[in-house]
Amino acid sequence: MTEVMINASGVTRNFSISRGMFRGKQLLRAVNGVDLTVTRGEVLALVGESGCGKTTLAKILLGLLPQTTGSVSLCGTPIDTVPRLALARMIQPIFQDPYSSLNPRKSIGSIIGLPMRVQGENDQQLIDRRVEETMDLVGLPPRLLNAFPNQLSGGQRQRVAIARALVNRPQIVVCDEPTSALDVSVQSQILNLLNDLRQELNLTYIIISHNLAVVEHIASRVAVMYLGRIVEQADTASLFQNPQHPYTRALLDSVLTPDPHLGLPNTQLGASYPNPIDPPSGCAFHPRCVNAMPHCAARAPSGQAHKAAYVECHLYDGTETAKAG
Amino acid sequence: MTDHVLNVKNLSVDIPLADGVLHAVDGIDIHVDRGETLCIVGESGCGKSLTSLAIMDLLPKKAIRTLAALDLGGESILDYSERQMSDIRGNRMGMIFQEPMTSLNPAFTIGNQMVETLHRHRNISGRAAHDLAKHMLEKVGITAAAQRLNQYPHQLSGGLRQRVMIAMTLLCEPELIIADEPTTALDVTIQAQILLLLQELQTEFDMGLILITHDLGVVARIATRVAVMYAGQIVEQGTVEQIFDNPMHPYTRGLMQCIPVPGKTRPGEPLGSIPGMVPSLIGRFTGCRFADRCSLVTDACRSDDIALRDATDATQAYRCILDPRAMAKVA
């Protein structure tokens, strides 16, 4: 069961930002050297603050954006050599806002069937049958087949988005904040559905979320991103019980669990998120870090295995040399 | 009873639509004391934002507001004219909205907008207003406050903008702040900071705070008292400990089971959920509004309107005809 579905190594993506008419371009490294391996059946969560590059990384994996350097392969084939339609059969996205990701002028049936027609399927009966099957799979009643998105509730719309992603039976599904536009009672239904579908269809998920309680519930592995780099990666259980990177600790501290006996946490994250056009020197996290040491500003930490996690932090430099010696 | 900063009795908001009257808010009673945080929690469409707009008299023109009493700081503001209300808004009653970018004017600097507030309500202008604005920005933890005053809203990050909004709201030292989803548009790390800031300032200025949110995590950590709204009504209210440790109403209980809690819910196991949808509020509604989604529903639930009734402790009230002890056995 350790079939590698996604393998990314040294992936970077740069954008050039215009600074005005006479001032030339500036480089923004949205994703900056990411290594990632996802095996079949895994649920990998990408977490981090807005602007940390998680959506850019997802777009690269979906083949929607080419990477600047590095390589990405899906199921063993480099992503640049896979034709567009074949790629769409392998990997599909689910977006955050089901209000804007569904065409308001198409019926539910034709929205869900569209990916099949795009793949060149002309047999309307086959499409209809598959659409009904998929609607049943995601818990949409058949009477909604001819309804329009504006007649549906938020949870139902998100089910339509999931059905559309699954109609061609992809291997990998990338969910970009799948529940953050939904109400609490609907969020739990969608999370349960995603979990059931994964087991039923043997799917591999990449879930982007800023809600760490959701991540803990659904993910099997978590990658924490900060300014385009993965600063910590570990199994969900060990990451939540024993976070290594100071940034991961601060993120976990800021999760507000519904316990009225605890007050508000003080995350000590003082300064705000740095400007990605002008990242701090050395370790990008050092201006906000409670454990910052003088050499953190000078040198970027290299990634290392520490206990069960992969972590990029100077705090664990000593342990690495100890291991090496 | 006189120390209520805000006292609202029997607030209803009706919106006439083509196919009938939408009873968006139906008979809400709330009160807030100084130094107290009341959280109004509920799902989208339950009327929590309309409640806050109705208190400030900022409802859309079509909506009809009916009230039995509306007291601010002990005096009735129910019959105030539009002009008198605009003297109160931003002065004695502050507002913080969800998206700071849309509540700040993009064409004016932060300083301009803060000075204007002071000029309008306190008749302070020039150097004095500028210094007060700078002082308030420092108070909400903004560094290099003097430079920030000359910046435009688009030059600031989301967290900074929300801090500016809070600073602006505090300029006139209001008795009451109504914050409608103040941290929903922000990152988790910034959310914790902004909530902490609000709480500290609330204690310092001894204000009443009404916080409207759908996030139960936020509610648990900041609230003194909680009002749970469902389909235009308060279905349960009580202190934060009562609501979270001993929820009575089936809807409140359902909500609590829907959220994954690290350390409590087991990863991968199905979460609780509330089946069905919120009923349409167009036209007259009899019986319990939660009946269609409730697992404990009986015939009696649908026959008559349900009143709020006190739990064993008089500070907690809930809108359900069932006995909580019997419910505990079923749940």
C-alpha cells in the first residue's frame, strides 16, 4: 500500500511583481524548495497562514501552474509530460466557495456531467447513469438533477462540487478549504462524507485548511508551511501531541478549542506575517520566534529528521550533529 | 437592573417580500452589562446580524423593526430621531464589522478617518485629534503609529486593518461595542491576538461587548454569557459554562457534537451532524422551529409556540418543552 501518488522535489514557483512603470520587476518566491511525497490512501494537510504558498503549491500539483524549478510526478509520471485530459482524470480539485465555483446557469446534472463530456464522452445515457450514481454517492437526492445552484443550500452545493470532482473517478483530490464557507452543522456532514468517500473509492487527499481542528480530524499527515517552505512535516498524531517547530507550536496554541474554562491564548507571535516580497534573512520565521537565537538571522536552517518529524529549525541542529557523531 | 449598558426587549425584524413577510428576527430579549461579553452564536440566516443592525437602527429600508424597549446606559433611545441616533453611533455605541477593508474608506488615510470621528462626536480637531488618534493606535499595539496615520487602508494587512477599526471604535470611549464576526476574515494566529486585544481593552474601558460569531471556539474562550439563535429566535441562553458544560436545547447539543475537538473527538470517526435544513421563515410559524431536525420531536412540539423557560439555574433558559434530564438519557 505504499504506492507513491505524488512526488515533488525541490519545487519552486516565482512570480515577478511589477513595482511601477520605471522600477523593474521584483521576485516573489511563492513556493520555495518544497519536497513532498504522498502515498496512496494518505490524507496530507497543508496548513499555514494566508500567503504562505499553500494554494500555489496545490495549483502546481493540479497542473494549473507550471513550477519554475524542481519536478513533480503523479503516479510516477512527470507532470509536464502528462496531457491535460489525462491529468484531469488523475487529479481533481474541490474549491472553498461552492457559491462561486458552480455555474449558476447550468443545471446540477449538467454541472456534474461536464467533466465527462470534456473527456470526450458522447453517450448521454452513460453520462446520465454515471451522474446519478455519483449524486447517490455524495448523498444528493435524484430530484435535484434538474435544479439550479441557487435552489440549493451551501452544504448541497459543496456536495455538487464533490460529485463533479469524482465523476471521472480520479485517484487524487485536492480540497482547498473544503468546509470554511459552510456552517458548523454542515461542515461536519461534509467532513464525514469526505472520510467515507476516501475509504470507499481509495482516494488520496490533499487538504488545504487553516482550521487545525478539522485537520486533526481528517488528515493522516500534516505539512506546516511558512513563507513558501515546509517547516515541519509529521504524522497528525505526533504533530499535535509533540510539535517541534516553534511556529507549529504557536499555530497549535492559537486553535480555540470550545472549552470555556480556558481563556484566550497568548501566542507571542508579536509581529505580523512578513512581506513575501522582502522575506527576512536566515530563517524566515526568526522575527516572530520566541526561541530565536543570534545565528537564526544569519543562516537558513536545513531540514532534518527529528523524532518522528521532518523539521527546519536551528533548535535541532545540536541533536543532528549528536546523531551524526 | 439599572446597570445594563444595553437592554433590548421583544425585538422583531420583519421583511416584506413578494411571497409573504419574512420574520427574520422574532421576539429577542437581550441585555449586556458593563465589562460583560455577550456572544450571539448561530448559523447563517438565523438573524444574528440583523439583530445587531436593528439595535443600531441600521437596518435596510425595507425591513420593519418593532421593539418593546431599547435602553442604552439606562435611558430609552427607542424614539430617537435619525439625527440623534447618528450622534450615538460611533460615539456611545461602537461597531466593528467582519471585513475591515469594506468598512474603511479607501480614499482617505487612516489618520483622516480617525480625526473625522473625533471631530464629529467630540468636537476635537487639529493637533489634539491627531495626537489622540496616534495614542489610540499605540494602544491597540500598532508600531510606528505616526507613519500609519498617513497610510491608506490598502497599505495595511488584514490584521492591522482590524486593529485600526478597533482603535477607531475606541476613540470616543463607547459604553458598548457590537462586533459582528470581527475575526472571521483573519488567520488563526491573528484571530487569537485580536480577540485578546478586544478583551483587554474591554476590561480597561469597562465596556459592554456584544460579539456575533458562528465559531464556538471563539465563544467558549471570550464570552461571559451566550445566546444561541436559531431561525430568528433565541433557543438557549446562559453563562458560557452553562452552555458548554450543560447544554439543554437539542440544537445546542447538536452543535457541540458537530465540531471536531483535538484531544476529544477521535480522528477519522464520524462527527455528529444535524440533519435537514433551517425552515423557511416566510409567513406565520407555529410550534418549535427546530422540530423538523430534532431527533426527540413529539407531536406537542408542533402544536404550540414554545416559550423560553428557566433551567434549574435561573440564569440559564431554553426554548424546549422536553425535560433536560429525560433528554440526557436519550442523547
